[in-house]
Amino acid sequence: MEINKNIAISDSGFIFNPTSGDSFSTNHIGMKVIHFLKEGQTPDHIITSITEEFDVEAQVVEKDLQDFFQMLENYQLIISHG
Amino acid sequence: MTKQTYERPFIQKLNTGTMNKFGTRTEYTPVTQIDGVPVKKIIEEYGSPCFVISEKTIRKTYKDALRAFKTRYPKVQFAWSYKTNYLNSVCNIFHQEGSWAEVVSIFEYEKALNNGVPGNKIIFNGPEKSRADLQKAVENESLIHIDHFDELYELTDLMKNIDKKARVAIRVNMDTGVYPIWDRFGFNYENGQAWNAINKIMSQEKLDLVGLHCHIGTYMLSANAYSIAAWKLCDLASHIRNKWSKTLQYIDLGGGFCSANTLKGSYLQGADIIPTMDDYAEAITSTVLNFGFKANELPTIILETGRALIDDAGWLLGSVVATKRLSDGRRATILDFGVNLLFTSFWYNHKISPAQEFSFHSEEMVLYGPLCMNIDVIRENISLPLLNKNDHVVVHRVGAYNMTQWMQFIHMRPKIVLIDMEGKTHVVREHETFETMNRYEKNPAHLKEFSI
């Protein structure tokens, strides 16, 4: 999974994709996940980082991330390599 | 170190262009307590889902409605519409406030008697009253509102063997400018059927015509329709006075006043378009006052208002079972209550609020109930915060019809909790159990055993 490196993210969660011209808004955790992806972190690492910082179980994060990645892919913000 | 509160990651595409003229509407403000009792505590104590009724709201709504009429007209009587919500505790709050009972079946009639309502303060409406039902109503001196000629003939025949008079009225249907006309109940005004029925009753020695009744529709968005209805009843009363020298005791305008729920398909919110109680009161009372009755012959105005008096006093508390993504990308949230408990979700876009704090993000979603049936949709589209499994929600304005029209289907029915004037909670109807449902079944002996 590879995030589109061109996208711009503001501190308030505003995302702009200069390639498509589309803009998005995301929440605090969404921003964190996108930053992790930009750093090239794996999903497993992201799950661990989130569970360390937030009051949530790993399986909940796993399910939510799966959905989030699907949305990022639908919005052409990440490229999934299968 | 305390960990931060988690919210699932969320992303939403920002669209420019056409927008709802009212902006994006979110039902976002959390409802964490009802009459000072925390929602979380109610669910912990009584389970989820759970209906909640506020005694305080019922009494206030009733008093406001009574004030609207009594400040305009000297003789007003409310009769609580049992079918709208016939929980004994709810009925008795209205009776304590001075309401009579308005029933539409012998079951409801027995309920009213059992609640302690005097027979002569029960109005017996509806198209189905058996001979035995009529006999009981006559003996108790109840007000029998005759619905059709077959009932009139049945009652006339019955009275041959009873040594007292029956107190009766007829239900009149009419054109009030609101369509379709509710003409399935009662006798029609315009084609002379009502006048015909009145003359038949007046010619019977043992039938005492004491009033006239109509019920022109439900969720009536026009107060003027009640003005037309009141005028037509007054017209009949006036003709009765002229021809038979009989002064009627009352005219009964029935029910049909709106609650602030939003009907499906309505562009504007219910609260923004419905007439106020003062609008209805002004339309009815000014028509009767100006009709021309002598001061000592003014009829009592009876009102059988149901929905408008109880809807605001009921809430349904529930929890999120699961969230998922549909094939077209929409968010779906599955709740632990569905159309089985929330019958009115077939008519209304109910206001639904989260019961806990969230961040400012919200998303469009479909709300499904727990039934394994495709029809089980509570809201086709609603903007709510990012709900998670086990979060709680509060459905507003569910006091009317849901606790009488709910279905035992797939799931059993939950507890109903009343919050009294002091903020104490009382279970006023227990939840059903497997035993509740199984009690009425009988299994023939040859079907008791099998091997698979």
C-alpha cells in the first residue's frame, strides 16, 4: 500500500490532491493514519501505535482501518498493490 | 498515562456546487439525560432498547393544550385517546389531569373501566361494537358514538329489552377541504346521510342523542379544516334544535392535531410547519362561539387529541449493534431496535440523537434495525457522528402509537420506564420473555417429539 505522495494535508485535517483537484476532510485519527502511511509504516505498526495512544482494542482498529483504507483507495489517495 | 478517546478514522470528500438551502443539517447535539436522569444510567438499569416516558412532559403538554382552549371557550373537555397510548400509567396521568376516556374497542373499554374511569365518562367510538359491547356501554351510561346504520339498527333492537335510555352521538364525516376525505367512518354530512341518521335516532324513544362527533383526519396541517368541521357540526346541532327542540350537550371534534415529528417526504421540518395548539383552538372555538348559539345552549367542546399530547413525552433509547459499509459506499449503522418497536418510522423521519459526546465530524448513514428483514429501516439517510458499536442513541417523539402498535416480531418487546415528577424512574411495563410468548401456544401431542 502506497500513499499518493503529492497530497497536501493541513493541521486541521483538510486534504488536497493536486493530481485530481479533489479535496477532503479527515478527523484526528485519519490524519495520523495518513501520516503513518506517508512514512511508509505497515498496517500492523499503525494498529500498534494507535492502541498505545488511544483507549481502543486492536481488533476494533483493524476493522476501522480496513474500512478507511478502502475509502482512501476509492478516493484514489492510495495505490494498493494487492 | 490515561489514553485518549478513540474515534474511528474518517474521510469525506468535499463537494462544491449545489447545496441544500438550509445548509447541512446534523442531529448532532448529544442527549445525555432525560428529565435529569442520565440516559446511560437508564440503559444500565433497564436494558437496551428501552422506552422512556416523561410524566412531567405529559402534564405540561396537557395543561398547555387545555389552557389554549379554556381561555377561548367556557366548556371544554378532553378525552384521552386510548389507542394512541393505552399504558395504564399514561392513561391515569391524563385522567388525573381531568381527561375522560375515548376508546375504540371493548378491550380499550375494559381498560378504561379497570383504570377507574366512570362509565358515563367513557366515549365509545369505532366501527366495531358487538351487541354485548353495546349492552355494556348502555348499562354503564357511556357515550356511544354510532358509526353506521347497522350499528344503529343493532342498538335500536337491543334497546327493546333494556329499561333505560342509551346516550348516543353519531360520527359525522364531511368535506373539510382536506383530501382524501375520511369517509369510511360515520355518516356523511354533504349527502344527507348524517341528517337521516339523526332523524332516525330522534324518533327512537330509548335513544338519547346527546352530541355529535367527527374525526376529520390525522396529522392535520390545516387548522382551518377544524373550523369547517365545527361549523358543519354546529349546523346539524342547530337543525336538531329547530326541528326537534333538542339542545345537544356537546360537539366532539375528535383528534388529528399534529405533533412536531417530520413526515416522510416533507421538505420542511415538522416543527416548522404544524399549526400550534392555539391555532387549532382559535379555529374551533371562534367558529362555535360565532355560530349563533344562545349563551345557555353552547355545547361543550370535546377533544380526543392523542398524538399532540403524548408524542413529545416518549423516547426510545437504543444501542449500536454494528457499523458497516454498503456496496455503494454508504455507511450503515445497525441498531438494536427496528420497525418492530418503532412503528412510526414508517411515517416519520424521526429525530435521532447520539447519547454521548463526539467530535465535530459527522457522516451520512442509513439506520437499520436488528430484524433479519429488508423492511427494517429506521432512517434512510441521516447525518450523525461517527457511531461505534455499543454507543447509545435517543429517538425523540415516540410517545404516540409506538407503545400500542409495536410488534412482537423476531424480537420481544422491551421495558417501558416512566420518569415521575421528582425524577424517579418506574418500570410501567415489563419486558417480554420467552415464557411470555410461549404461554399462549399449544402443541398437539403428536407434534411434541421428533428426531433429526
